[in-house]
Amino acid sequence: MKINAVILAAGKGTRMKSLDPEHSKVSYPILGVPLVRYVVNAVRPLVNGKIYTIVGYGGDATKAIVEDLTGIVWQREQKGTGHAVLQASPFLKDEDGVTLVLCGDTPLLTTATLENLIQDFEKKGHDATVMTCVVDNPFGYGRIIRNEKNLVEGIVEQRDATDDQRKIREVNTGVYAFDNRKLFQELDNLTADNAQGELYLGDVLTLFRKKGYVIGASILEDQKEMLGINDRVQLAEAAKVMKLRINRKLMLSGVTIEDPDNTYIGPNVTIGQDTIIRPNTTILGYSTIGPVNKIGPATYLENVTVGEGNSIVSSYITDTSMVNKNEVGPYSKIRSHTQIGSNTRIGNFVELKNAVIHDGVKAAHLSYLGDTSIGDNTNVGCGTITANYDGKKQISYRNRQRCLLGLRNNSCSSH
């Protein structure tokens, strides 16, 4: 069966209270990854057809995040979720199979949950399947209306619900599986006869029912997965769930995380067995940490490659690679385009930038080593500076040559 997907990411996100008019809601990050990217990564393994992201408010920001993974469709006017999906009609209406519709602000959804939705759609012979969840407090959610056969009759939004309907605890998560051709046929028949004057995607289910189509539900077990991000409080709540989910997976794979509540590791980070992560450590981006390392406490790594047997304490490191058995920190800062060999010592208050540090180099304290290559087993003394600066102006990156320090067993200081 062909599986397509539409990700709704055009909303304004007014409650995020941003001063930046181009900051789309779905571009806010959790552990360094934008919200919508989590949704795309969850659904892409299941899609063997077409996938589109609907962008609108702050659309250029959203487009830049996902255009390498999905097609882009613009919703120039925000007229509701049904109107948003309708914008994909020229690209999807003639496709066979099932189309998943997801919200771009639900980063906790998992591939396994979406796979269950597809299985319920296919095995139970549904024309549409709504992912639902039974919650203690349904306020604000669309209520699921079922008929005498326990099939879904429709969805009633909070503002349009009667007092009795508002007591229903089974709610719409905003995730659907539709027969693709039937979906786009009925989207053309939607009307904005509701309190907000919008085209609700949920109203397509009422049109399906009138045609005699079978509408079912796939019940979500973990309520956390349906959390949509509407403000910065919910952003922090989702980040906490994601943090603990990632940390748990790493610990079960053989990584020691001494304080999971105060350790922040991004979803694209890999860490080898028997590495110890100490408290207040953050590891983001596409970082790869090998086995048997000691990282932290109070260390920040982003887009860093670390080999085996290194010790990194209370340091800030970005866009750097290091090999084996190095000691870094405390209070070291290592910036972009730096390469560190094996058996080195980068000590307290040492900053590196655009530097190649060969095997056995010792820079124990209070040095700035920029735009330099330091040979094997060189000892760098306290207060040493190398920089792309001639005393009056900074030398352009294109024109400068890397400073070369030391051959084997040499030392230098205060340069």
C-alpha cells in the first residue's frame, strides 16, 4: 500500500510571544532540533509515496528546515486545517493509497505509534482512521463522537460542543489516516459553518459518514505523544519528556548517565558503551562520542567527534574532532575547525580555534592557539598566543597561512 503524508506547519503560534515576525512556531527547537523536524523524522520511515509540509506564517524559516526531506506547499492564508490540507490537492489528489495527516508541532510522536495507525487503517478496512486518546482533562480538544457500532461519527471542537459533548474524554490528537482519493474529493465540499469560520479537517469525517464510508479510531496509549506545542511552557514540558526518552535509550545501550534529569543530549547524538556522562552536560548536533570516555561535569559539546578514552571536564567544544586518550579542561574552550590527535593535554583556560593539535601536545593553561598547527609532543607554555592578527588588523581567512609551531620534542611560550 502506498503511504503519503501531509505535515501541517503553517500556523502563526501567537502564544509563543515572539518579537520575530518570521519565527514560525514549528521552528522552535528541542535539544537543538526544530519541532517540525521531529515530526518529519517520525513519519519518513513509513512513507513510500509523497510527503509534503504545508508552510505559511514564517514559511521561509520552516521551508529551510524541511525542504531537504519533504516537498513544500504554501498556505498563504490561514483558514483552518482543512484548508491547509486542501493546498496539497494539486500534488496528491490523483494518488492511490493512504495519506497521513500530522501536525508539525507534535515532536513526541513516534514512528511506532504512526505505524500502529496505519495498521489499524489497513486491517480494519477503514476509509479514515482518527488517532484518538482518552484523557483526564479534555478541555480544548475536539471530542470524538461515536455511533452505536462504536465507529467514529465525527469530531466536535470545544467551541462548538454542547455541554454533554464536552464531558466526553476521548479526544482528537490531530493525526489521521485517510484514503487519499476520498480525502481530496471531500475536502472540496468543506464549509466554514462553525464558531471560527474555518475549514476544519475534522469535518471531513462528517462528509465521509454521509457517504457511508467507514471511519475508525486508533487509540494512542501514551498521552505524552499527543502534546502539541502552543506556548513556551509546553515547549519546556515536551523537552523534558524528549530528554528523558533519549537518556533512557542511551543508558539501556551501555552508557552511564549519572544524572539524567540534568543531562541534555540531542536525538542525533551517538555515544559508545562504557562512556560516562556526568551532570550538567549538554551534547547536541551530530556529535559522535566513542567508547570509554568521561564527559563532564558542566561540559557543552556540539557537532563534535570524540574517539576513545578521552576525559573532558567543564569545557565548551564545538565543531571539533579528537582522537584517543586526551585530557581536556577544566574551563577549556575549543571552537570550530579544530583537530586534536591522541595523548594530548588541553588544560584550564586554553582556547583553540581552527587549530591542528598533533599527538602528544601539552597546552596546560592560559593560552590562545588560533589558526595554527602544533607538531607532535610540543609543550606550549602559559600565556602563549597564536592568531591571524598582525598587530593592526585581522588577516583574512583566504590570505593567511597557518602558524606552524614546533617539531618533535620542542617547546614554545609567550609568542
